[in-house]
Amino acid sequence: MTPITGADRGDARILWDFNVLKQSVRPCSAALALGGCDIGVAGAAADLYRARLFPVVAFSGGIMPGTSGRFPRGEAVHFRERAIALGVPEEATLLEPHATNTGENISFGRKVLTGDGRTVHSVLLISMPYMQRRAYATCRKQWPEVDPVCASQPVSFDQYAKEQDDEAEFIAMMMGDTHRVMEYPRRGFAIEQEVPEHVRDAFERLRKRGYNTWLLPD
């Protein structure tokens, strides 16, 4: 891949602005924290719990090839431990340690959250910022009975990019999420969402520049 250019960052910012939904958070029946490469999700969960936005949170995510070096016991295990260390009571947490993708985060997380008879009318989906739109679309398809609200760390694109160990990999992963937002509805995994032309154009420019390692195979 060629070095990151200002134009690349401009196009990546377009994808960020598309994928970060900027919904107003509100109290929900429960929360579901989705696994990934960013343990900041656990910090966001702790902040939102302290704000009394939910009584219980399920952490979902298994041992994944891309994150096993950082989270060897599984994403959910490490995220839950981090949230507890940040002050979330252990009894307010649940563990779902098997999910390997966003669809399983939702479907397996649903079973954990409702398994003891709990009624869930609304769910606060806590994820990496650029995963919000994908999480929302997947939840609407996999768990249509609930009203989903998306939340993440309150961070800007520039700040988040600077915090990443590998900025190019971060852009490539955001490309992967955007691709799934576009492609998964026709595969039955998520609801259809409008993707504006300027977002598609930015996506194609970044694809041509080589940010394609996390895209779905043709």
C-alpha cells in the first residue's frame, strides 16, 4: 500500500461520518457491548453505566484470529474485566464468549440478555465508533422486536486515527464495515440502508488506493 495521503484521510473521514450515527443516547432495558479490536468499548460501557442508562450489560465476542494476540482469552472476557475494573459491578455484567461476527454478537447476545426471563424492549449497542451503522442494521434484522440505540466513545475521527497503532489498518477495517453495510442486506444479514453517492465514491477511491484487506471476497 502506498503511504497515507491527505486525500485518503479525507475519504476515510467521509466513511467515518457515515458510519458514526450520532444518535442521542437514552435509558434502555439493557446494553450489549460488541467485541472488536478496541477495548475502549469497555470504557464507553462503564461511562454509560455510571450515567444510569441501563441496568445490565452483556459483553459479546470470542477468541478471534485478528485480536487473539491482544485478547487471548477472548474479546468479551477482556472487555468485561476492563469494565469491572472501571467500576461496573460484576453483577451488572453478563458474558457471551462465543460470537465471531456482528450477527452472532446480536443473536448470541440476545439469548444471554433474555435467558433469565428478562424483558428487553430497547438495547444500547456499544461498539467501536465506525461499527455503529453496521451494528444498528444487524440488530434491526436479527432482533427486530427491540429498539436499538448506538453508542461509542465520544471521539473525533482525527483523535481516533491518532490513537491507532496502524492508521492504514484502521482505514481498511472501516472499509470492511462500510462494505458490509452495503452488501449484507442482500444476503439477509442486515436491513437495507441508503448509502449516499459521495460515500460510495469515497469507498471506491480508497479501494483503488489499496485499503481492501478487510473487504468481502468477490
